[in-house]
Amino acid sequence: MQKLLELQQLKKHYPILGGIFRHQVASVKAVDGIDLDIFRGECLGLVGESGCGKTTTGKAIVRLHAPTAGQILYRPERGESGDAIDLAALRKNELKKKGVRGRLQMVFQDPTTSLNPRMLVKHIIAEPIREQKRLTSRELEDEVLNLLSLVGLTKDHMLRYPHEFSGGQRQRIAVARAIATHPEFLVLDEPTSALDVSVQAQILNLLKQLQDKLGLTYLFVTHHLLVVKYISQRLAVMYLGKIVEIAKTSDLFATPFHPYSYALLSGIPVPDIDHKPRRIVLTGDVPSPVTPPAACRFHTRCPFAIDVCRRVEPVLEAVRPGHRAACHRKFEVEKLVREKFGTR
Amino acid sequence: MVEFKLRNDPKATPRSGKASGATFEVILNAEPETRNPEPGTRNSELGTMRLLETQNLVTNFYTYEGVVNALNRVSLVVDHGTTFGLVGESGCGKSVFVLSIMRIVQSPGKIEDGKVLVFFNDDAGATGVDLLRQSEAYMQRIRGDRISMVFQEPNAALNPIMTIGDQVAESFLFHQQKELCKTVLAELDAPDCQIIRPLKTLQRAFYGMAAQHPDATALKLCDRVPVLRRWRRPMKRHALRRAVNIIGKLGIPNPEEVVSQYPHNLSGGMKQRIVIAIALACSPVLLIADEATSNLDVTIQAQILNLLKRLKQTEIASILLITHDLGVVAETCDRVGVMYAGNLCEVADVGDLFHHPRHPYTRALLEAVPRLAQEGELKSIEGSVPNLVDPPPGCRFHPRCPHAMELCRKRFPDQVEVGPNHTVSCYLYTDRPRPEA
């Protein structure tokens, strides 16, 4: 498979200002050096608890903010002889000049806040097109209609305001806006967490259809593991600004190698009455990303932490083809879990 | 901060009795424990003991757009010792239902009709107490003591300018003042008491009075005088000690430190534990958890669910769990009620509901949730939840229902029994043979 995006040691630190002169006293290490490859045509799930840097990663890729360090290599479909563009190094005006903005788009979590309440749906969807191309108003309207029908809305919806729609329809409008510029890559930032169960299924199915129809690549950021299992082919687990495990979704659900993934997967409340999980309950809370624990960041909550975990930081290593985990005891974890918590 | 808000804001409760034209049966200063002096005559002839029963509960909200019929004749029974899960999508009336039980529906809302019967162990007879006809004073004594509530957002439920300890201790000070006074008196009478003579006599006088009549005018006057106000301090110390105790029970490390901290010092999971501690302070008969875990992360949610399960075995009799997550229901509940647009669709034991869902909405809902072993495409429910200002006539699910008939558009179906402890409100099960599930 061809790589679409390649993140190399990506970092995003938010400064904390303080003191008399408002100088930087510390920084929130939201994303602290991640390596991630996103292949063309796949849907990569990114899961983790709140505050672990999932959304920051997504925003860094579409360059909604500038990363502190690291590279984001983007290989466009019909680029200049297939050479990679480093998005992290580009300035904002260069991004537009190279035509990258239109190719990487984002759908936000809450459609109520991400759609301008004072704009008609027609103008909301037309805005990104107008930014990229010069079209006559009739062409623009045809384009908008086309997009609306793609996401399952009709012409009647064009001249309404966002508040006239239900949550599911609003999210459809947000998706239509994101695909308006014919992107090849979409960051979906918890697109269903603000929606109800019955509507969530509609949106998930819509996203799947669009992926097939338009050949899109997704980065699906979520904390809902069952949703990510349904939609994504590969899954990356984040903890405190680091990726701790990445594998095919089915592999990760079957045999996780990192204790955090174990805990995360066993923590899902499964809507199935016969499923009696052996739950690994982690003690304590996620440490502050301002002063993350040294060495392995998970050692403060890990039930199997040993001395080496407190001294040496584990690297993300391959445990089998296509499956990488960052843990010192990755090959023992399954045995340890079985000993301490019984079989899953 | 449940107690604080309720006590200082009596306007928060609509006077539902007056609204529906009925009169209040005002029982001022009547203790809920001693209202009926015949314990033992429980509603035992019913087999399983009912704890809470609502009959045709109707709650409306009078908004500018029109009357929102948030609860449409909801009848429900919660037994003693069960965990009852109430599921439904947002806006279906789950929260309004529990607010109506507690009579804390906010201003444009009014409880219009129906009954909320509670059967406490010491309330004799099969009739129970109708909460909608009780005085506000009675309700204040019930809330947080016999029936308590855990709210969804711990940030909003806790008072940011009070220490954790004070907030938990408030429950004890309000509901268990007599017992606290008695402990202080016992401490004063103990031989190793260090307090000097005249002070001791004074304190004994105060606490003797408070133990008899907590609302005495003399005590209220003393509370206005700066120095005399201090008589409450020993009592507060005792309440705080109890608070430390209960916080420790909920698995919070070093509770002595936590009681002197403020909500912003704690993380989300810890805050939710504190809210649970406040709710559990007076060992309630019924704990209502309104989306208690939905704002938390997966690992923290697992902690809280485990905690609730553990408490179910040791501390509390019954839990009414409001949630939109069917996974949480499958794991924690014994019985489930499914709500849709202000109606109760189906009530069943949890195994029965997940294996043989009867109502079309329940079936669709179960199919719309992604499973661990998901194969093929998710089935979604077409359309969206109706606007309750102008709900569809008849059964409110009929515009989205694949089995809708002519009858469904005209009249709302009654609850019918389709199995042991399994009731459904759907015309598919009244006269006609039921279709294959």
C-alpha cells in the first residue's frame, strides 16, 4: 500500500505563560513525538482517553495549528512527480499555494458549534469551494446540490439555517462541507459522539459509503472503541501524547500487546448480555501532560510495571508484521494479564 | 451540592399539586420515618416488594414554541433490591422522569398528572406515599436521605467555592442532625472530656435542645449571634469525620487530605466519586444515577461502574440508572425500561430484553449499536426523534416504525404483558399474532 501521510517525531507543545512578563514557564506536551503512517484508502482509528492528544494530532495534520517539531510528509495523488511535501515546514500562505488545503479536510466533533448559525446551508457548503475555485453562482449551486445529495439531503434543505436541522442532519452538512473541495484525506474528530445511537449508525454508514465512492482516506479520532471497530481497518492507541500500540483493528482486539490497550479494550461496556468481561480496572487517573512521568508514561497506572519501566522509555517496536507496541514487557503481557485477572 | 441547591431554592420545584387542581396533604414537621407507626406490614402480599411506582406520570414544559409533552403517561415499577436501567436517546424524557420523581423539575416544566408512589420499608400498607401530594418540607427530608441522586456532570453538581468535606458533611448536617447531636452529647458525657466546666454545661444545653427540637427558635436566634454561633462546631467536626469515612469507602486515596480540597483540585473520576459519596451519605433506599458515567473516559467509567456494582452488594438497596449506553445497561442492570419520545415502550428483565426485544424501537436500537463481533453493515433507524412540541399522533414511533399500521397513527397503545415481567406498548402484541423477530 502506498503511504499518504507520514508523521515523523511530531510534537505539539502548548506554552503555559506566567510570571511578571508572561514568559513561558512550562508547556503542555499534548503530542510528544509520534510516528505514524497513514496509507492511501484506509481508515485509521486513533483512540485514547480525553487529553491524550488525539485531536491535537488531527489538527496538526490539517495544519489548523503549527506543530512544535517533527515532520508531516504528505504524498499527493497527482503531485509534482510524487515527491513528498512536508506540511509542518510550510507557512500558511504556501499551504494554499500548493493546493494542500483543499486536499486535507476535517469534520469536527459537535456540528452545533462547528456550523456558523448565521449562514445558510448553501453558503456554509459553498464557502470552501469559493475559497479554492472561481465558479459562477449557477455552477456553485449545482455543486452544492450535488454535495447535498451525496450526504443524503435534498434541495429543500439548501435555504435553511443550521438550527433548523436535527443533530444527525447537521453532521451531514458538516461532512458535505468537508468533502466540498474534493479532498483525499479527512480527519474525523469524534464525528458521532454528539449524536444519538440511532443517528450514529446513519452517519457511520454514510461515512463508509463516501469512502468507497470518493476513495477517501480517514483518520478517525474517537474514544468510542466499538465505533472505531466498526469503521476502521487499523487502530492506533494513544496515551499521554505517545502512541503505545498500533495494529490492524482485528489483531488489536484479539491480542493486544500493551497493558493499556488491554485495559482500554476490557473497559468497553458491551451491549451484549452473554458477554461477561474480565475487567482490568486501572487505578488512578491520567497524569498531567505538563509533567508527564519519566520513562514509560504508563508506569504510574500500569499493574505490571517493573524497575526498567521507571528508567528506560520503551520504543514502538514491531511484535509481528503490521503490529507495533511500546512496552518493555510486551511479550509477557498476555501471560501476566491471565495470571492477575484471569482469562478475558 | 445537591442539598445546597434544593434547600435554598424552593422555587426550583413546581408546586405540582396546585397545578393539577389538587390540594396538598401538608404534613409539617412529620418525620418520614415515624409517619406510619406500624412497620412489618409491608406490601408483602405482592410477592416482590415494590419500592417505587409511577402511574400515568405526565410532565409538560410550557415553552414559547408550545407545550412540550415530555412525559406521556409513564407507568413504571421499580422493585426493592434491583438495578433498574432506563435507556433512550437524548430528549426522550429519561431525565425529566427522574426529576419528576424527585419533584425538582425546573421552571417552565410542570408535573401535570399521575402518581409517584414510594414504598419505604417503614411505610405501612400497599398504598405507599404519593410524593406528588406531599409538602415541600417532606420532600426536602426525603431528597438526599431516602432517595438521592447522582448527576451527570460532576463539575456542575459540585459547588466550586466549598471544600469537598463541607459538601459531603452538609448531607449529614441536614438529615442526621439528631444523631450527630447525640454523639456530641455522648462525647461531652465521656469521662475523658477535656472541655472546662461552664463551657461544657453550655454545650450540653445547646445539644440537649438540638437533639429534641432541631428547628427550635432559640437555636435559630443563637445562629445569628457571632460568638454563640460557634455551638455548631463540634457537630460539624463529627459530620466531617463521617464524610472522611464515606469518602474513604469509595476508594479515594487519602480522604483526610481530599476533604480540605476544592473540586478543581480533583480529576473528573474523583469528582464523580465525591458526587456519589454525597448521594450515599445517608444510605438511601434508592439511588438515582442520571448518566453518571457518560462524560467519563473508558477506563474511569470502568472504575465507576465497578464501584456501583460493589456498592450495590454492600450499601444501597436499589439503583435507578439513567443512561443512553446499552453496554452499561447490559452490564449493570437487572431490569430495563426503554423510552422513546416521552413514552415508555418496553420494560423487561435485562436478559429477556436483549435476547427477545419485542418493541420495534427496541429491536432497531439494539441493531443500531456497533457490537464487538460486528459483521456486515449497521442497521440504522431512518428519520430522527420527533419534536415533542408537536408529536406524531398515536404511537410516537410510528413515522419511523417498519411495522406501522393504521391503528398506530390514531391511538397510543396500552401496555400489554407479553411474558413474565415483560410489558410492551405496541399494537403488534395486542390482538394480532406477533411477527417473527
